[in-house]
Amino acid sequence: MRMKSPLSTFFLAGTLVCVPGLAVSQPFTPGQDSAKQDMKDAGHETKDAAKDVGHGVKTGTKKAYHATKRGTKKAYHKTKNTVKGGAEGAKEGAKEPQ
């Protein structure tokens, strides 16, 4: 078979050299990730995610508690002032006969 250019010969030789090298599996070394380490990593990520959710719930609960407390105090003071105003208005109305 005759090649048309030296460049195609170079690519063909490079392919023949590289392909057999890919088929050889690399030996296991302890520093590489294994299935056990993947499971440990997944567990740590799940733990961290659960902590983040817990902190979010805590923050939301605190905000809701404080907002409810402020709203309750505001309603209490408005009611107190309205009742006081109504009672004073009733006293004024009782003094002035119609």
C-alpha cells in the first residue's frame, strides 16, 4: 500500500503506538479513589447537606417567631389604645346628656 504523504504515515505510526498503551490497565494504588472512599465521601456530603438544611430551618423558625412576637405586641398595644380611647369616649358621652 502506498501512502500519499509522510504526514499520514506519522499519524498511522502514532496511532499504533498509543492504542495498545490504552488497553493496559493501571495497577491499583492506595491513593486512588475506591468504591469505599466514594461511599465515605457521599456520606460526608449528605451530612453536610443535612447540617445546612438544619441551619436554614433554625433561621426560618427564629425569624417567624420574632415576627409573630412583634405582631402580637403591636396588636396588643393597638387594642389597648383603642379600648382606652373608647372608654374615655364613653365617659365623655356619659357626662353630656343628649
